Amino acid sequence: MSSLEELRSVRLSKLDLLKKAGMDPYPVSVPRDFCLKDARANFVEYEKSQKEVSLAGRIMAIRGQGAILFAVLDDGKSTLQAVIKKDTLKAELFELFSSAVDIGDIISVTGTFFTTNRGEQSILVTSWTIASKSLLPLPEKWHGITDPDERFRKRYLDFIMDAEARDIFYKKAKFWDKTREILKKEGFLEVETPTLETTTGGAEATPFKTHHNDYDLPVYLRISVGELWQKRLLAAGFPRTFEIGRLYRNEGSSPEHAQEFTNLELYSSYMSFDQGVAFTEKLIKEVAQDAFGTLSFDIKGEKVDLSGEWDRIDYVDTVKKVTGINIFEASEKDMENKLRELKVEYDGLNRERLTDTLWKYCRKQIVGPAWLVNVPKLVSPLSKANPEDPRKTLRAQLILAGAEMTNGFAELNDPIDQHDRFEAQKKLIEKGDTEAMMPDDEFVEMLEHAMPPAFGFAYGDRLFATLAGKPLRETQMFPLMRPKNK
């Protein structure tokens, strides 16, 4: 028998003790007047009144012996010490606590507030009951779960033991709440668009494929948050829309990648490119300030301050400055030779992939915050061309610590140009490019009915994770895990 099995066996015997004492180990409800955070906030008032209150929480530590025990309760909001004394409890309740309660159990205590001689805010227990008996022990207090795979597989234990890990998700909720609040105040309508699509538009990524039984056709989980659908809404007369939702990409697994995550996409009719960049810069600053309480961040060892006006850097000029390659003039062979010289792994499938790989090498050297602008049309199939240089587009991406955090552009609304770009993407797919964008003829038909000029923008969990100073995987509550038996 393993030690874990032995511990479980001991706790099962304690479960029987509770039952024999007439105490349901898993009751429907237990006495609880307020959470421990509120208990802390109102402690002085209740200590003066000596009014009895009921609190509940998980026992994170027990110390003491003989006639007095100290238990630390945690309900996820705060902690409070419960003092269990033999002379303030019925004898049978004190003995039952001593013999049947373990660290990890969730209990309800009733009593009065007092401050110990050491200044510790506490509740002197006059009665208690079990709320939920734990049959397995918590991880060791000082180390938690050290195996990364096990930590994600048993995330509930990670959250129990690590208050900082829980706090990330309160910040993440504020991040999205503030985003939603600002956009609604600015007149954007929150919408819901399909997550199952017959073509995956709005991004270049490998999709998850499934099958619709009733229609007997292949469908895909979306790789963008309804970009082509929201543009249909602009044409339909909805001036400003946004969606915050999940998207899915069938790509690699690493601390910096997730197969599903949350993104925002917004679209605004008649908002110019420069207006859009200014609007989204202000949006990000307000959201970051609200979620983190600061605009100064330590990102991958770099000090990044979002408070000033962000620089703009030119895609083509940056690649030429760093690598010596002019992506408009160089041959594909020149690009491949340069990538080999730089010892960069690359997919030489086509010019688009080579261009993108050269840029990704360059971006790693940019701390930011900076807007990447004048992105080539070749790698921007949905962006409006820059009137001053049609080889480039009116596209802006926020760069922080060597990575692209956002994506925004003046939306392409020329149906002929869009059709031609989709045809170019179609040829890439036929040559085996799994990340090329699928053509959408119905979207082009919509454009032929006329869509107003517009600005679109997106950011998501990657931006939040970067500001939080955590790998993307750490900011997913329950990241996808390979089953243990696979």
C-alpha cells in the first residue's frame, strides 16, 4: 500500500468518526454570515460588540496541542485564524475536532472576534461543523506542486496553495471587464459570431477541423473572433461592433502557446487608420492601468513603460536595417541564404513565409512599446493598401519585448482587390501552406454590396500574459493536457 493510500485510509476512518458523531461530512449548507475578507474589514466593529458570527473556509494549517488549537482558514478571499479551546467548546466537539479534522478540510466555525496577545485577528470558536471532508492531503505547504505537468493537470490544488496564481485571474477578469466597459461607453455593440465555420477567415493559422453530421460537411473551429462576420455587420448598418470570445488554433504546445484562448476584435466604421491607432493606444493604457495599477512593467527582463507616446517603426526598413535584406527586391534565394547565415530555422515554402520569418528574427530585438507599421501586402491579406506605397498596408501591431501583442488595420473593402488576394492565398494552400487564409467568396459578395471604410483591431490573452509577466499557459485556468494514459 502506498503512503498516499495509507493517508486516504486514515482519513476515511475519520470520515466514519464524523458520521458516528451525527455530523454529515458533506452537508447541503453550513452557517456562514460573510466571507473572510469582509470579516477582516469589519473585525473591529464585531470585536467590540462581541456578537457571534459564523465563518467558513478551508483549513490550511493546524498547530497547538492539548487544550488549545489554532487553525488557519482560507476561503479564497482572505484568511483568518480560528482558535479552538477546550473550555469554550462542548467537550465532544473539541474531541471530535482533535480526532477527525485534517488540514484540507473545509469547516464552518461560529464564535466571537478577538485579538491575540501577538496581535493576530482571530475568532474564538464556540461551535463548529464540517462543510466538506478531504480524503486526500494537500501538497506540501512550502513547495506546492513542483512538477509543471501535475500543476496544470491538478490546477485546483495549484490555486489552493498559491494565492498569487489565483490573483492572476482576478486581474485577468478586470482586464476584460475594463475592455468591455470602455468599448460600450464608446458606442460599440457587443455581438456574438459563429465559432463553427465552413471557412476560417480573419487570420493565418492552422484550424481544428470537425464534421457536421446533419449537413454532412467539414467545419472548422474559428481562428479569429468573427472578423469576416463583424465586417458583414458593418455593411449591414451596425456602425461599431466588438466581440470578446474564444478562438482555436491547431498549433504547437509550449509555455507561450495555447490551442484555445480569449481575444477581442473590434470594428468601427469611418474610423481612419490614424484615429484607430490613437484610440487603441489609449484603450490599452486604460485597461492596463485598471488591471495592474501601473503602466510600468518588467517584461522578460526589460523595463517597459506604456505611459508615453509609442514609437512607430517601419516593417521593411527594420528588416533591411537588421538583416540587410530588402524584402521587395531580394530573391527568395537571397532570403534563404540570409536565414541560413543567421542560423534561423525557416519554412521555404513560399515568399510570404520567408518574409515573415525574417521579420520574426528582427522583432526579437525590439523592446517597445512600438507600433509596427507599413506591413507588406504580401503578409496582410485583409488590410487596405497604403496609398503612398501600395506594396505596403495600413496595418499596426504593438511590439513589446520582441513579440507582437495586437493587430489592427484599415479594413480592405475593395471587393476586386480582396478577391485577388484570396486567390493568392488559395494558391498558397494548393502548394501545401496550412496557415494560408481560406478564401471566402460570400464575404467578397458582401463587399460588392459596399462596406464603409473602417478600422479593425484585436488583442487578447497574449497581451495580458505579457503584462502579467507570465507565460501564456500560466494565464489559462485549465490548459489542454494530454491524458495521462496517452
